[in-house]
Amino acid sequence: MTAPLETPSAGFGAAPADVDRFAQDLQARIGARLRHERGIRPEDLRALADSELQRQFDIEERRRIDRGAPPLGNEAELHIALAVTDRLFSYGPLQPFLDPGSGVSEINLIGCDAVWVTYVDGARERVPALFEADRDLVAWVERRARESGTHEYLWDFAHPILEMDLPNGDRLSAIREVAPRPVVAIRRHDLVTLATLDDLFSVGMVDAWARDFLAAAVRAKRNIVVSGGTSAGKTTVARALGNAIPRGERVVTVEDVAELRLEFFPDLHDQVVPLRRRPPNSDDRGEIPESTLAWAAQRQNADRVITGEVRGGVQIIPALMTMLLGNDGSMFTIHATSSDAALRKCQSYASIAPERWPHEESAWVIRDAVHLVVHVEFDRVANRRYVSSIRVVDGVQGNLVLTSEIYGRRPDGALGPTGGLDDALLADLRRAGYAAADEAA
């Protein structure tokens, strides 16, 4: 059993901002404990949270004594404890499905009584009604929107579509008025059992060669594009790659939707600065796009800047320029049917971006910016997600980006290395401690 982290929080009082910061810190620490103590029962989570709360209160009292400050006091401690546990365990009838370690990946509701749950192994089942009436489901979502604490979220007749993060890092999408009944979809991010490359290896998402190669490529600060279809596991692989970044590096993430959540892993990272696009408010003002955040991230003394999912021309230029102009070791994800198609998709997006890059120009930028493409597939028949292909970028011919597949299906049908690594990449891998570099050649 691994002991809890001994690093104290940054200090807290009874203000809402302090409660939010402390709740997020506590959630990250619970996640760290869960990663080391697999199999903990959901009913034990509250006891774990209570013990972490008390331990943090003790640390805070020692800090206050050391600097001659007055004690926090029982009333303030009670206020913080109630606020934190409410934030972590206040999901009502959905709580069992949203607990860490529940094994749930998606929750879909059509009204109060048509509820479907999808598990991480791909199994899907219908569960009993979670609310007595549709109005209760609407009230549940409205409370989440009011108490988000990070943005002015509206969900009403004039704003029938809601996209927001839950405090635990999950993603909620809700629709009303334009559908016969309220519709809610929650996408969960497994921050416990699929957090690292070793975790992916343990469930068969990568084999030993791919795990060791990708870990070395991250340490060697190669720029990586992760591609795949819908629900293939792109974000899961990208998060595992991000968690392979050496602990001492300062990492800035830039996303439209917060999905990577590297800040939830204090046992793996010393410094993570998560930046997220701010949507416009109800008056259509105040938006801060990813392009602005990408340029701001370059001035944050970052060792790496990682962008999130690229879904069109608005995101592709900042993502490529981050790789080209910033420090190496960046990555982003993109929807594509194959590792080869991923870079063509990048060119297509660049051609419809505001900058309107022609294919020949984008080909040269991609050649200089991208080093590797990692493709993830979801076999729906076998309910299996896995890395099926790894490509290296070789050069440009006309308006085409030339690549070589170094990992994929071999003639015997098995997945494995296919050779073709160039000397420069091999040298980088050796410097990063990749023991199999000579074999890969």
C-alpha cells in the first residue's frame, strides 16, 4: 500500500475559490491513492476522503503554527469539509455511476426513465429510472450548471444546449426544448485505471514494444499526433503519453474541452498549467479562443505545450504552430480512419482554416512539425481498444506528406514493429534510455 502524498496544499480558508482549489487538490490525491490501491470499494471512498480531509487539516494547522497565524477553527473546518464532500459526492442518483473506480465510461439518459450505462469493457445495459419525473432530471442538470463555479452556464428555453465539465472531470452534454424529452449524455474519463502506458499495457491497449517505444519517444520530446475513430480511445492514449512526461517538466495544456486532466495526477507531475477555451457568455461576449491560449502558453516558460483535440480549421493552425515554434514534445488528437489518413486530415483542416493554407504549404509545415502518428482502433465485436499503427514522418513529395509505418500489422497478421526507423530517431531514443533501440533498427 502506498502512503498518501505528503505535500501539503497551498493553504485554504473558507472562501469559495479556496474550497474549489482544495476540493480539486483532494480529488487528485484520492485519484493518486486509487491508482496505487486498485479494487477499493465505492463505499470506502467517503472514508478515504474523510481521512484525506483530516490529514490536510492537520497539515494546515502545522503550517499556521509555523508562521504564527491563528488556527483555522472548527467552524471553518466544518464549512470546508461540507463544501468539499458536497462537490465530490453530490451527484444524487447518479453518484454510484460517477464514483472513481465504478467502471462506467458513459451514461445516457432520455428523460428520467430511459437510462443506459456503458462500461469500460464496452458492455452496455439499461438500468432502472434514476429520477421520478423529467422535471427532476432538468433540476439536477440546472443545479450542475449553477454550481459549476468556472463559467456562466445557462440551460433554458433560450439556451437549450449545454456543454460543461462536472467537478470530477467528466463531461456533461444536455439538450432540452428541441427534443421531446430532456436528453443528457455524460462521458467519463478514466483517471484511475487507464492513466499510464503501463495501465494501457495491462489491458492490452499496447504491447510491450509499443509501450516502451512510445515512452522513449515522449522522453525524447518527439511531437506526436494521436488519431482514431469515435470512442476509439484517443484521449486515453494521449493522457497516458502525457503522463509519461518526466516529472520535473513544466507542462501547459491548451484545450477546447478539458479532457487530458494531467493536473489530476500530482504524483506524476510537479507543474501542470491547464488552459481551456472560454466560450462567450449569454451576451455573446468574452470568448477566449484556443488560438489566443496557444500563443499565451508560449510565454509561460513551458517545457512542453500540449494541445487537445483538433476538430477543424480553427484548432489545426495553433496545434501545428505550437509544435513548430514552441518546445518539442507536443501532441494533439484528431479523428481519422488510419494513421496515414490522419495527416491528410490535418492538411484538409488547414485548407479551410482562416489562414487558408494550400496543401503544398501545409505539407511542409507538417513535415517539420510532426514526428510520429499513433493510431488507435476500437474493435466493437471484441470490445477492445488498441494501438494499431505507428508512423514516422519522412518528408514531402509535392503536396503529399511521406510517412513510413514502423508498427502495425505484419504479414502474419500479428501486430508488431515493422522496421524502418531512421538513424536520427534511433539516436534520440537511445539518449532517452530506450534499450530496444538497436533491435528496432
